[in-house]
Amino acid sequence: MQTYAKYLGLDSDKVADEFNEFLFAHTSKISLKDIEEEQAKQEATKEVKMHSPYTKEYKKKINYKPILIGVGALILLLVLIYLMVMIMNRKPIRNSELKGEKFNYEYTY
């Protein structure tokens, strides 16, 4: 507002004072009774929701504990299966032919 008053070539302080006086005169005309009535109207229009414990809708909570236990058990099972397959498929290293020994098997994983 002060910038606009300066643009028009007016005294910005005088314009601000006149504007403030205008606002004060306009708002001071509203009675306290009118304000209280408006507040009562707003409170009356607010919707009050009452619920019975039998009809109240509750937000469903997800229990993550069984999910985590299941995922952990699945991972453990997969690791055990992998280890069993590795042990069953190991092949002996035939160092005996190189060393001149007859039956000396070493296993690798």
C-alpha cells in the first residue's frame, strides 16, 4: 500500500493512517452480540459424531510379526536346502594319481 501511495505521489504515512482509521471504524461497528451469535452458529453447524462401541469403525491394524517370522523361516529353509545340495554334489579331488598314492580322496565344497 505504501509503495502504491508513493507511485501516485501521495504521502504514504498519511494514506496508511487513513486506511487504518477506516478499518477501525468499520470493525468497531460490529457488536459483541453479533460476534457471539456468529460463533454460536458455527458451533451448531459442526457435526458431532457419536458412536456406540458396537457401531464404531476401528482402523484395522496389521500384525507384522507372523509375516516376519514366515519370511525368516523361508530364508532359513532356502539356506539349508542350498547347503544340502552343495554337500551332496561335491566331487572328490583325485590327488592320488599325482602323488602316486592309490586311494586318498579329498573333498571340496
